[in-house]
Amino acid sequence: MTNSPTATYERLKTQLKGQLADRLNLDASLSKGGAGNRETLKVEVQRMIQVLVGESRGAALTSDDQHRLAVDVIDEVLGLGPLDALLADLTITEIMVNGPHEIFIEREGILERTDAQFRDAQHLMLVIERILGPVGLAVNESDPICDASLPDGTRLNIVIPPLILNGPTVTIRRKRRDWSMQEFVEIEALSEQAAEFLQACVRAKVNLIVSGGTSTGKTTLVSILSTFILQQERIITIENVAELDLPNRQHWIRLVARGPNVQGRGEVSLRALVKNALRMRPDRIILGEARGGEALDVIQAMHTGHDGLITVLHGNSPKAALERLETLMLMSGLDLPPQACRMQIASAVDLVVHMGRFADGTRRMASVSQVLGSADDTFQLEDIFQFDVEGFTDENKLQGRLRYMDVTPKVLHKFQLNNVPVPTWMHA
């Protein structure tokens, strides 16, 4: 009975779901399944089970079966099915649902398949509706892709047929927690020296690009760096999907882009938001991720006195990130020669902070590079810090350190202009 639900079990479940729906007025209660409510409902469902078992011949259930039946019914009426248990596990950082019968998770940087699964595609779509309902979003055949951020900072991507053949697919990236720079140092994501240098760079209004691949800790690092911006400064963040979290900010304006509606109207692009942000008297602008022609406006902003700008770029190296930035500038619609784009980037961007995800699943700072210029159709970079791989332990853990390369950063004049002390160990 416990390993394979019988017809009796499914019949009782159907009856219980109907009774519970009547009891709760289902439509109004979908978003009210808090922990207190769930415990109260569990007691009531268990009472309903005992009544039904007593009324039904041949419906003998063990106490374990009755407990499981109560949990299944509540999950299907109010909960998120198999996702509930996965979301309750704080060691899981990412959940990947590849159709109703295949769920993978990421724990400590390692992917693994779980035994959990949905009953069918209809069950999975019901759960998707419950996830999106409270944030006012939906997916359907005419709008089969949804990229969203939940109130707790969880990042969500959903794709449904006909765009995908696996069945409805859900990717959930959880906000791990609010990190401090010291905690990042303690887990060896970067060194004490790099932390001190980057903290000083933020205060000195150095223009930064944070680059890296998917899920390498770029957004987390930007949130950490924002804590070193003075409280009296006005910060404007611009994102395609709300993901940045700037803890304890007193003067923070959040701008979020909007896609077109079903009729193809109502879009507000990142580029429009960047242009508008420049009219809002910002002290700092943080662009969650450059994706298109807004890259040109960001570079122009750096050239016109908006120092201390931070933006995120996908790229597998600092040079690749700058090359992508050049490509994005060319997407602005203006007839710009590539060499002009490179020259503007090289004179505007001060540092590229590159995050990497290594073989043992850890996320670390791979390098901090200064942009020296452009020549021969490429960018000239010099590493100020570089991660040196020293090997692996018997437990397959990466050993290495982020080493200062004994070079003089070109941005030290900004330290002087903003009265920021140069670290004593750094070559000035």
C-alpha cells in the first residue's frame, strides 16, 4: 500500500480533496497555506480520513498510510506538491523540473536527480499556477515563457509546451541568503586583500563590470559591493527581473523592465529605463545585466560623470565579457564602428571582476583585471588579482588562492579624488 497507491487510496484522496475544497472555499484560500493553517488542516483532514475509513468497507489504512494521505491531500489542495519538501530543504540552491516525472536539484554545487515527481503534466501546471498567482503572472499557449522573481528573492523561469517537448519545465534558483564580504572571505570565495581592494574601489567610485558564467555568484557579489556605498548616496538599480538585494539601503530606487503584452504592446525596455535613470539624479547606477543596446547608454553614462557604475555581464573570461559588451553596443541601432566601441569601453570601464564556478562546485573570484586600453581589434587587460589553482584534496575539494599580482592599479587617482586610503600592501 505504501509503495504503490491503490484504487482505494486514490478514491479516498479524491473524496477528501472535495471535502477540503468545500471547507476552505478553495478559490479564496490558495494563497493562505501558511504553516499554522497547514497544521490545523492536517488535524482536520486526519479526522476526515478516520470518518471515511469508518464508513468504507475494505478501506483499512495503516497509521503511516493515513499520515501520508493527509499530507498528499493538503499538498494537492494548498501546496506545491513534490516541490514543498524540496523548498523546505535549505541545502538545495536550485530546483530543475524537466517535465512532470523528472526533477533535479543542485546541492553544494553538485547536480543530482531526486525520486520526487508530479502525478502528471496537469498536476505540474496546477502547481505552476499556484506559484505565479500571488505575483500576478501566468503562462499559457500564447505566452509560454515566464521569467519572474518571487517576493523572497527566489528566481523563477518557466517554459511550457508548445515551445518545449519535455512537458512544463520549471527552474527555481533560490536566494541563498544575504552574504557579507567577511563571510565571502571565510568561505574562500576571495582573499582578504581582494576584499579590501574592492571595498576601496566602490568607495572611490571606480566603474566595475562583474562578469562570469551562469550561477557563479555575480549578483551576490554586486549585493555585497553595494554595502560599501555611502548611505547618503542615491542608488538606482535597473533589472530585467528583480533579483538584486541591497540590504539596509535608505535611498534605493528599483527599476524593472516590462515585456510586451499579448498584443505586443506595453514593453518598457532596459534601455528606456537606463535613459530615464540618468534623469533621476543618481549617485550610483547598478545595471543587473546588460543585454542589448542599453550597453551603449551605460558606457556613455560612465563618460559623462556617472562614476561608480556597476553592471553585470555574462562571459567566460574578462576579455570575453568586454567583447560581449562591444557586441551589445553595436546592437544600439547607431552606425558605430567596432573600433570606436572598443575605445569607449576601454576609456570608461576601470575593472572587470570575474567570478568562476570550479570543478568541485565552489564559486570563487577568478580574477580582478584592469582595462588598460584597446589595440589590434582586442582589449588590453592586466590582472591585479588572479586565482592560482594548487590542486585538489582527497575529498576532491579545490585548493588555491587569489593572489595579488604586484601591479599598480590605474584607478588610484580615483582613490585620491574621493579621499579613499590606498591599502598599505598595494603598490602605489
